Amino acid sequence: MIKLRNMATAYLMNRNEFLLMKRAAGRNLAPGLWAGVGGHLEPEELNSPKEACLREIYEETGITQE
């Protein structure tokens, strides 16, 4: 049975360039493919996917909101 989870993904663009991350080869879903930055929402973020995206961007890349 598939477990459903709330997720958010951000696609960051600077001029005509996008920031994408390559998924690990060992992942079950879309291994080795390029994707936006994102992840699962924490329970307190269920009504705020923007906050979840900002957190995931920082966790995955170190980039902070200016």
C-alpha cells in the first residue's frame, strides 16, 4: 500500500537558469533524475507550504531567503 505524504517542491530561477538537484541513484522514486528542491512537510507546516519550501531549500542547499 502506498503511504501518502504532504510534500512541497520549489523551482528556483535566476534569469534564465534553474536550480535543480539530481536525485540519488538509490531512491525508490525517480532515481538519478533532476528535480526541484523540496521534501516532506512537517506537521506544523501543513498550512504553510511556502515555509516548508524555504526550510527545504536551506537544508538541501544552504541558500537563505534575502
